[in-house]
Amino acid sequence: MIRTQVAIVGAGPAGLMLAHLLHRAGVGCIVLESQARGYIEGRVRAGVLEQGTVDLMKASGVGERLGREGLVHHGIELRFDGRAHRIDLAHLTGGRSITVYGQHEVIKDLVQARLAAGGELRFECSDVAVHDLDTRHPRVTFTHDSQRREIACDAVAGCDGSHGICRPAIPRSGLAIHERAYPFAWLGILARAAPSRQELVYAHHERGFALFSMRSPQLTRLYLQVAPDEQPTAWPDERIWDELDARFEGGDGWRPARGPIVEKSVTGMRSLVVEPMRHGRLFLAGDAAHIVPPTGAKGLNLAMADVRVLAPALASFCATGDEQALDAYSATCLKRVWRAEHFSWWMTALLHRFPEGDSFQRRLQHAQLEYVVSSPAAGASLAENYVGLPFDSATA
Ligand code: APR
Ligand code: PHB
């Protein structure tokens, strides 16, 4: 039997940042991850960090490479009806910005910090299961190096993403699930090409949504709206580039620079929130508790915002036995979660082509797009949500 204060299931941004913050607060924890280190450090995910996420990484000592390599953006572009419009994020939000830095780079920095601190982080764990969550002595069992093991702890953090085992371990009567499915998916590609524009470009086109993003001065990241059941093999490289050119048409001749495509995958889109984000001594954080469609790039940032609240609450519980902050955890996080859920849903509905949409819906989309690019109030609403509400505000 292994003994620790907090057992963390999952080494994504939520689990790793939680472990890092707990370590700094002097709380012992063990992180269990089902995948290999190389896999989680190489998996391409989203890559837009809100100011609050950047501040958290820097303030907790894991922002050094981010400070050097992260690309700070002060605006984004919206394209529709063959025209391009810049949304000046910094101007509209009193100087706030976003930083483009791949999620797997965040993972690499956090894994390194954990190992450098001598913290326990076990990769390739299988059959992870949580037990006795309703008691003061929860347990986690797992198999590692072919050996069945057991952890006794004071609390379990379910940071195992949207397909993990922690959320399903909560009795269905103990939680409410709020869900929305979307009738489309994103085909994402990574191309070895220098980004041909300095800021992100979101396009609404009658052929569907498209997004131009980047990972580094050598790598362009691009997305196309496709059918939910689309196979990447249906999209040879030439078809992807031609479709991108059509959807980004903006009257200025700009198009994404082409290069060898080094990654191609289809991601489904859905919204989901679990309430409360707690069951007994199990605390859910990140994608285990809530999922957003990727349109506003909120997933990673919400995961960070959760553990920023959970870490001090666990630390005060472990130090004094005081459960007050833990009792407030779910409600505190859900305020911010629902704001981000609304924004992600709104931006998704604004920019995508709905297969069942009629002319009324399309006219509404256009009216809203025109409003966002012409009214400073509407632009500011998009901008403050996009850069992320400050952590200290009422939404935690
Ligand atoms: N046991 C151990 N680890 C598990 C298990 C399990 N049964 N199931 C899943 N995991 C691991 C996954 O392999 C993954 O590394 O949990 C981790 C969860 O990480 P993420 O999916 O990245 O979730 P989270 O940390 O909440 O971060 C949310 O990730 O999916 C993106 O868009 C999402 O940006 C958002 C961010
Ligand atoms: C990305 O770069 O992966 C990205 C950027 C912006 C989004 C979503 C994803 O809205």
C-alpha cells in the first residue's frame, strides 16, 4: 500500500499543473497517467493561452520557455462575405492579449518541472480505479510494471479528461450532466510552412468554417469544418489546401502558405458540464468535468483555472483539515465554466455552417458578424471573453 495526500489521475494540463501547485504548497501527491511520456508530449492539441494561464505558469515558475517561445498576439481576424476585419483584442480589453504556445509544450514544461522536483509521476498505468470516495479514506488501484498497486490518500483529483474513469465512477444520481452535440467536426492539420500571417484568422464561409493558426515561426496549424463522421483519408493534401483557399477568401489575395502536411486528424465537437464537480473526496478538474467545442480555445484555460482554485483548497484541507475551501470548489469553478461554455457555444454558432440551417439562421449569423466587427461594444464583448476574464473577477 502506497500512502500520499492527493492521488491525481491523469497527466494532462489539469493533473500536471495541480501536482506542480501542490508540490509548491508542500502537499504530497502521486500522478497516474495511462499513456507513455512520449505520447503525451507529442500529441498535438490546441494552443492558445489566456493571459491568466500565462500569468499562472510564470508566477509558479514554469513559464520560462513560454516567455521565450510563446507568440504574443494582440488581435485576431474575422473573414466573411469576402472581407477581412481585425478585432483589436488589446485595444478592446485594456491591454490584455493571448499567447500561442502548443498544449504539448505546456505538457513538456510541466513534466520536466515535476521530475526535476523529484515528484512521483507514473506513466503507462493501466486499470486505474477509484474506491471509497464517500469515506475519509479514498483509495486508487492501478497496474504499473505488471504489478497491481494501491494508493491510500485523503483526496483524489480526477484530471483524466473526457474519456477517463473518474467521472463515470460517480453514481449517476450524484450528478447532473448538461450536454450539447454539434452537427460538424474539425479536420485539423499541421503544416511545415512559415505562418503567412501574424495573427489567427477565423473564417465564416458558405462552404463552412476555417481557422488559420500557428505553433511556431516554422509551423502553421489549420482547421476546416467537416462532417462529424468524416475520415481524414477523404481529404488528400491538395483538397485541403484548395478548400482552405476558398474559405479564407477575403478580397485581399491572402491565403495560407502551403507546406508538407505532417499531421492530419478529425476532432468531434461537443459541450458538456457535470454538476457538481465533486463527489465525496473525488474532485473533478478540466475535461473530466467539462468539455467545450474548440472554437474559442477555452479547454486548456478552463483546466488551468480549475486547478488554480483546487490546489489551495486541497492545501488548506491537508494542512488543517478545514474543508471550507473544498466545499466552495465546485460552485466557484462552475461560474467561470458556464461563462466559457456560453462563449464557446456562441462563437461556434456564429462561425459554422449548420447543415440544417435555413436562410433565416444564416441572415442572423451575418447580422451578428456585422455587429461584432462594427460595434465597439460587441467587439469588446468578444474580446474580453476571448482573452479570458481575469482570474480575480467574480468568475474566479
Ligand atoms: N488513467 C490514467 N490516466 C488517464 C486515464 C486513466 N483511466 N484516462 C485518461 N487519462 C489521461 C489521458 O491520457 C490524458 O493524458 O488523462 C489525461 C487527461 O488530459 P487531457 O485530456 O489533456 O485533459 P485536461 O488535463 O483536463 O486538459 C484539458 O485538454 O483535451 C484538451 O481541449 C482539451 O485543452 C483541453 C485540455
Ligand atoms: C489552435 O491553434 O489549435 C487553435 C487556435 C484557436 C482556436 C482553436 C484552436 O480557437
